[in-house]
Amino acid sequence: MLNTPLSRFRIVSLIEGLSFLILLGIAMPLKYFADLPMAVTLVGWIHGVLFVLYIAAVAQVTFADGWSLKRVTGALIASLLPFGPFIFDARLRRDRKW
């Protein structure tokens, strides 16, 4: 399953997107409503590592599969938006006819 740059990108993308949602939907409320700032520290650190892996995966799949500047830009913008990686993955599947 992880033998192509695209499949590795898709896995990293979905995990990174999930970590972003956990950061926004669970860790941030725990910090501000339950006075547990450690939640943001821990989840934020994990999300940061996954974000760096996401950028590396975008670079790898760009060079391996020849992604256009438009697709790379879409992937980078998607990483900044809640649910963005999931929407981007759906478009990748649609375009590739998985």
C-alpha cells in the first residue's frame, strides 16, 4: 500500500488532516475550557511533525508523478484548511478513477 509516492502522500495527508481536526476540535477546547494547555502542546507537536511529512510527501509525489503547479498549490492550500486534505484526496481519487 505504501509502495508509490502517491499512496504514501495519501496516507500522510489523511493522518495530517485528522491531526489538524483533533488539534482544532479537541485540544484547543481542552486548553481553553478545561484549562489543559498540555493537550495543545502534545497534539500541536504531533501535528507539526505530520505537517512537515506532508510537505515532504508533496515534494516527493511532485517529482515522481510530475504534478502541475496548480495541483501542488492545491495540496499546499488544502493542508491549511480544516477538512482540506480530505477534500483534496477525494479529488485525487476522482481524477485517478481509483
